Amino acid sequence: MRLTKDEAKILAAALNDFKYRLSDENNINGLFDSLETLELKFLKFGKNKRRNGKTSQDDFLHLVKRFSSYMRKKS
């Protein structure tokens, strides 16, 4: 499966919110740190340098709009 940069940033945001609850519910050594590392990988991959300075910036609101528009066209 291949991820786009936008999908990676959305996954990073979801993981950012979910990692605290997941690590509290499951008492597994190193789980939080592993989730943190995974989140950073998603953020690093999701960084889109081409969008800096353009009218469609690389912020989360524009990202969600692009993603929802893309998914509507795809289906």
C-alpha cells in the first residue's frame, strides 16, 4: 500500500491524539515511544516542501480540504 503525503499527515494527527489513550489502556513497555517514533516518521514523510509559499499552504485545514476533494473525485 502506498501513502500520499496528505494521508501521512492525517495519520500523524490521528496518532497524535490516539497514542495517549492507547498507551494508557495497554500497559506495554515502550508502546508510547514506539508510537511517537511512528508519528514522527509520518510527519517527516508528509512534509511537502513544494507547498510552502503557495496559495494552498501546507497547513492542516488545506490538507483536509485537498484530501476530501481527492477522495470524492476518486469514488
